Amino acid sequence: MQYKEVLDNARNKILNCKVCPECNGLACGNTLPGPGSKAPGNGANDNWKAWKSIRLNMNTFATDGEVDTSFCLFDKTFSLPVMTGPVGSMIQYSKEDITVPFNDGIIQACAEEKIIACFGDGALGNTITGAYDSMERYDYSGVIPVLNPLPNPILQQNIEFFERSKAFAICVVVDSYGLPHWKFSKVKATSKTVEELRYLKSCTKKPFLVKGIMTAKAAEQAVEAGADAIIVSNHGGRVLPETPATAEVLPEVVNAVKGQTKIIVDGGIRHGSDLVKALALGADAVLICRPFVVAWFGGGAEGVRVYTDKLRSEFVDAMYMVGARKLSDLCTEMVR
Ligand SMILES: Cc1cc2nc3c(=O)[nH]c(=O)nc-3n(C[C@H](O)[C@H](O)[C@H](O)COP(=O)(O)O)c2cc1C
């Protein structure tokens, strides 16, 4: 299957998304419910534009050799420093709730490609059990549940549920209480204090991630709470308009906490060249959400593999041309 075919297929099936050749947040604008950003709707595009404003420096005077993209996180080795983004409810893209088959296809493809699959806990109980079953079915542990900041007693139950699963780490997303739909929900997501997060970290023996960090101070607070990794993210522009782009704040966060915690970044990352930029600026890995959803609509697990392979080949190519042969070679002098 070619990537173009994946996009053409997706266009016939997906709601609220135009399946643009470049997923840059312009056509979806403020489509919420849907894949857009919170009104006025420029957040996703701001993220995308910030990566485009960074350029790669070509370095042809480097020792030749194979490019190695293997990536280690919490003692597990993956083929690429890439995670799929969690989507708690696929009702954003479809009249039916297809979150369970979506997570299943993502986990299957990630097991085959040896990359990290994240999934959201969604509103329906079967999202959680469905993802648990998929990890069992594909015997894959490279999976991270990304749990909403529900009141701590409920969140603790969800953490304990996944403590018994194959998942190799657990993440709490701290910004998603800003999504409009919580207003209509019986159980509401809330903001968390450092102490509340530290307590949640103590509920698991697995590595603990915090997603939704946008300032150096928040990064330091997540470290104080015990975060083994943070995800620099503004939820794809979906929780607060007029935040900076993630690429803009990444250097400040790296400066504040590099070496104390792993740093992952998301928001508008679409190509292997964007991966090079993010890692050169100090991120350890990236998370990509919307394009993986489109890829799944366009070809199920195969569509996800096609997009992953495209990313891989672009990444290898860009690393080769900036003079990097392994991830640890990537550094700030490779970007401008
Ligand atoms: C439709 C949709 C649903 C999402 N659901 C979740 C979620 O349940 N949990 C979460 O942490 N992030 C969620 N996100 C945010 C993404 O995981 C990611 O942080 C964001 O989209 C930025 O990445 P991107 O620009 O590659 O899409 C969602 C994003 C979209 C577009």
C-alpha cells in the first residue's frame, strides 16, 4: 500500500477531518468535536509552523556509515524515537465509537514496527479493557496508557488496573481538563497539584510520565513530583488558545530539566525532518497524533505501518544529511 492510497481511503471514511496532504491544522481550524483546536482555532497550525521555521544544517563532511535510529526508553529498545498519540474518544472522527478497534490497530502496528503506542482512557469503560486485551493479543508491552486527570481516587483505580497489564509505563495527562466536553460529563477532570501527582506516581512501580508541560517551571514541578519523563505538549492546541508552540518552549524546558527526566515533545510533528529538529533541540523522542489517526482510517494496522515506514525513511535520510549516524549525534548545531 502506498501512502497516497492510505490518504485517499481515509478521505472516504473520516468525519470532521479533510485529510489534507499536509496535516497542518488549517482546514480543521476550530472543529471541536473533531480534530481541530480550541477557538479561534490556530493552535495546531502554530505548532506546525514553528517546526517549519526551523531549518536543518547540511553537513557533508562527516564520517560515512549506516544510520541507526534505535531508541532506548526505560531499558526497552525501540526502532524509532516515535510514539503514537493517545486519542481518548474516536467519536471525534466517527458517528460510532470505534476507539477500541482504533487502539487495537495502533497496538498491532506498533508491535510490528517496534515503536511505542500510547492510548487514551476515554469516556467508556471498554476503552480501557479493550486496550488491555490488545496488549495481550499482540503480546506487546511497548504501550503507554495516557490517563486523564480524573479525581485521584478514580485515577488511582485506573493506574492500578494498568499496573497488572503489559504496559511498560504509565502517563497522566495534566492539561486535558481544559477540553470543552468535560463541562457535560458527570465525572470531571481537574487540575493537579505537585503533591497529588507525587501520590499518583507512588501508586505505580512502572515509570511515570506527565503529559502537558509547556513551561520550564511546569517541567521542574513535574520532576519534583517524580516524573520519569515529561511530554512537552499543548494538547495540539485543544485546551488553551494562544499558547506558544511546543517547538518554541522546548529549548527552555531542555535547559531546565535535561538529564533529570526524559523529554518527549508533540504538536505538528509530521516528517522525519521534524524528528531531527526535535531531537537536535534536546528532546529524547516525539509523539505524533493526528497523522496516525488518518493512517488508521486509511488502512487499519497496515496504514499505520505505511506512515511509520515513511517517517522512518525520511528520518534516516535527514539524519544522514545533517551528519548524524546515531541519535546521540543529533545536536543544536544541526539546526538554525
Ligand atoms: C481527536 C483528538 C483526540 C485526542 N485525545 C487525547 C487524549 O485522549 N489524551 C491525550 O493525552 N491527548 C489527546 N489528544 C492530544 C494528542 O495526543 C497530541 O497531544 C496532540 O494532538 C498534538 O499532536 P499532533 O499535532 O501530532 O496531533 C487528542 C488529539 C486529538 C486531535
